[in-house]
Amino acid sequence: MKGTHHYKMTTRWTGNTGAGTAAYQAYERNHILQTDGKPEIPGSSDPSFRGDKTRYNPEEMLVASLSSCHMLWYLHLCAEAGVVVVDYVDHATGTMVETADGGGHFSGVTLYPEVTVKDAAMIDRANALHEKANQLCFIANSVKFPVHHEAKCKV
């Protein structure tokens, strides 16, 4: 079904240690991401910004969103093309650059999908479909930095 889709998430800050944001060091960056009917996701900021390293940070979630979207498109395209994927893992990386004003931006994300297909005759088609998946990925089409992929395919 083509059309407009809406998504709703709730972000709830849980890092008030008693003084609120009275000082930069006075509060934790911990928060919970949630939507109806799904498990909560524990979030924080990157440890470089006083965050909790045991929780997901927004930068990791952005890289994960790109990786997940690419994979889902890729599997869809493989199914349509008769390429039987039996395993898929991606060790995606992203680079964020801080700016002089305290902000920053991502300069790029690279996906490293490792795909296992059922038959060696499928490898060329399997490799070619990564480019199409990248072109169709909703998340990749929504960011202003390049999203590269360096795929490996095996039987």
C-alpha cells in the first residue's frame, strides 16, 4: 500500500537525580524510548557526552536504523529476484564530526553486510541488489550524508 505513514514514539527522560538540570553535571542523560505494545529501549547520550555506556545512544540508533532498513529492502529484493538468502549480518559503522559551535553531524555511514546465499549461481545477483536496496531505503533517503555499503557474499 502506497501512501503516507505516521510513526509515534515517546521519549521519557529518567535522569533527574533530584536537582533537575541545575548544572550540567547534576543530571543523567538516561531516558526510555517507547511506543505502544513494544518493549522499552533504554537510551542515553554517548559516553563522551556524560552518557551511560550500557544504554543505546541516538548516534548508534541512527546507524542501526540505516542498517536495518537496508537489510529489509535487500531481503525483499532478493525474494523478488529468486535469490535465496540463508544468513545476513551487518557490522555497520558511522562517523560523527563535532563542530566548533558544540554541535555536529554525521559525515557518513558504511554498511558491511555479510550475506550467505543458497547457491553460488546467485552471488552476482545478490551483490547487485545492494545498490538497489540503498536507493530504496527510506532512512538512507532521509539523511544528508552518504551511506555506503561494502558487501560480502558467500554460499
